[in-house]
Amino acid sequence: MFEQWHFQVAPYTEFPCRENDLCLLFNPAGELLPAAEDHGLIHFCGYGNYAGQQPHDAAFLGYWEGKRCYAVTLTEQDCETRKFSSLREILAQQDAELSCLACMGKQLLDWRQHTRYCSACGGLLQEKTAERARLCPACGQLYYPRISPAVIVAVHRDEKILLAHNVNFAPGVYSLVAGYVEAGESLEQAVAREVQEEVGLHIRAIRYWGSQAWPFPSTLMVGFEADYDSGSIRPDGQEISEADWYALDQLPSLPRPGSISRRIIDSLCARQ
């Protein structure tokens, strides 16, 4: 799949973003401005037609068909009369290649905004040559973009899967059990722990499904499948209020398309 992509990730360029460089345009809230020419994400003519002043920030992403491509945050003033789309809406509509660009842009711009000063000595950070990092010139501390791994799992029991309602979900929406990986854990340990903590079940035969960048703000979702082993469903009452086993032809309301949870569930339905 990746060998057919137009986009190639690259961590560094010595060239700052120019107004006619390929770019994705964000507002300060992290929403995207679709390209006027084709309603896609890439502005092939650059940001010049959209910015009355210098953009707030720009992050180099890599190369699109050999041309440098950036994520650009416009100023509040330049965003006032334009209609931006939420990244969640974008991810539900775009293919894997453009989703990669959008997630990378959002995450790198967030990182740059929140990583400006050294946490060790308070010095102002500088861009590091030859890699995607920031360097403190005073004490030498290096700062790389943060990635927070999380796991999500489809647990099978006979012909049904486990779905749970998180207290933060909209009413009636159910999804797969998920959670962040703790320091020192393997991904598989995190899968088993999250299921046991959130719904009281023990699982076995944990196996990898796939992954997805989820830049809210910096998560890498790693998907798994597993089989039920033992226990009765007991929602923890803190994160999970309800959980149950559902046949794939009798599913409740699910997360919107674009999320890895929905992709896993859709793939299971397609197997039937």
C-alpha cells in the first residue's frame, strides 16, 4: 500500500515554508481548511491566497510527489471569514494517505505550540538540525514529538463481541474497550489489564489487528482482537457505565466512521 503513496514522510528540511509551498491549512483550534479547488486537504498553491500576514506557525511534513509539504497554522485574523472542518470529520471522509497527512500536521503543530521552553532550565528552545526535534541551547536537552500509545480490543465470545458505553460517550453509543499503555507494560499486557479493570473479564489469544494515529492530541491507537476466557461483565462505574455481548447483526449505535474502533467493528462484520 505505502509504495503507491504520493506522500513520503521526512523528518527535516533546511528550508522554511514559503507562501507557494504545498500545505495543509489549520486554524489555531486544529481544524482544517479544505482546498477550494477540489475540496481536498492539500493547498497546491500554498497559503499565499489565504494569509494577509505571516502564518502563526508551520511544520514540515515531508514530500508530496517530490515537493515539500507543510502544515500551516493561520492567524486568528486570517481565519475569521473561512469555513474550517473538524479533524474527526476529515478522518471519516479521507483515505489513509490524506488521513496520515492531516494527523501528522495536527500533532506536529500541537507539539510545536506546547514545546517552546526547556522543562529543565526554562530556556527558549531552538530547532535541531537534521531531525524533527527541538534543542535547548543552554543545557542541551532534546525534545521530540510526543506519542502516547493506547490499545483498543475487540473481544470475541462465540459469535458475539464485547461493546461498552464510556461515561463520556453520547447516550446510546457503544464501542470497544480501550485505554492507555502504562510505563513498563507491553501492548498485550495493557490489553489484558484494561479489559479486566473496565469490565472484569479475563481474555486470551490476544492478537494484533492494526493501528491508527489519533492526534487528540498525540495518541497512537493500536488495535487488537482477543478471545473471552473467564469472568462476568462488571463495569467499573468510573469509565464504563454499561457493557454487554452483541451479535454482529444486532449492534447498537457505534462510533462514527474514521475511528479505529469503527474500522475494527466494520472489518468483523465484513468477515461474516
